Amino acid sequence: MPKIVVIGAGIAGVSTAYALLEHGYDVTVLERQRYAAMETSFANGGQLSASNAEVWNHWSTILKGIKWMARASRHSS
Ligand SMILES: Cc1cc2nc3c(=O)[nH]c(=O)nc-3n(C[C@H](O)[C@H](O)[C@H](O)COP(=O)(O)OP(=O)(O)OC[C@H]3O[C@@H](n4cnc5c(N)ncnc54)[C@H](O)[C@@H]3O)c2cc1C
């Protein structure tokens, strides 16, 4: 059985390892932190945005963010 090593146990590494396992590969995940998902994947916004890949530090994204922050909420409590 082919052996595959995935470096990094963030969402990308863990998802990749899971998919490879499902396909019958022998997978080992190496992570430098003590637990999985302790870096970028640790506390993201939890937003599911399929096919929305925006560069966070692009000026248009920053301007959009400022506009959103200044907008009144549409939700009432
Ligand atoms: C503030 C913030 C909010 C976000 N909100 C959202 C959101 O709402 N929705 C969304 O879809 N995305 C969001 N994202 C983006 C999303 O979180 C990242 O794209 C995703 O977590 C990246 O996952 P990753 O597995 O590529 O990287 P990481 O989670 O960083 O995983 C990489 C792993 O590799 C390990 N590693 C690196 N080098 C080595 C090495 N040499 N040996 C061993 N291990 C190593 C690291 O320790 C780390 O655990 C957000 C990001 C941020 C910063």
C-alpha cells in the first residue's frame, strides 16, 4: 500500500489525509504544534463561502470591509 506523509494538520492537511485514507492509502500526518488546527485553522470566522476566494489584503477587500463595518445591522434582537 502506498505510504503518504502529509505535513501540517490544519484544515487542508487533515482533509487531504482523510480523503487519502478513504482511498486506501497509508497516511501519516506530521504537525509541529502539539494539537491539530492550532494555527490559521484555529479560530477562523466559520464562514462557508464556496468559490469566494478573495485576497484579504487587496484594497477592494479592505474598502468592502470598512463599508460593512459602517453599515447598520439588518438584524434586530
Ligand atoms: C482571521 C481569519 C478568519 C478566517 N475566516 C475564514 C472563514 O470564515 N471562512 C473560511 O473559509 N476561511 C477563513 N479563513 C481562512 C482559513 O482559516 C484558512 O484558509 C485555513 O485555515 C488554512 O488552512 P491550512 O490547513 O492551509 O493552514 P493552517 O491551518 O495554518 O495549517 C498548516 C499547518 O501546518 C503546520 N506546519 C507548517 N509547517 C510545518 C512543518 N514544517 N512541519 C510540521 N507542521 C508544519 C502548522 O503548524 C499548521 O498547523 C480565515 C483566516 C483567518 C486568519
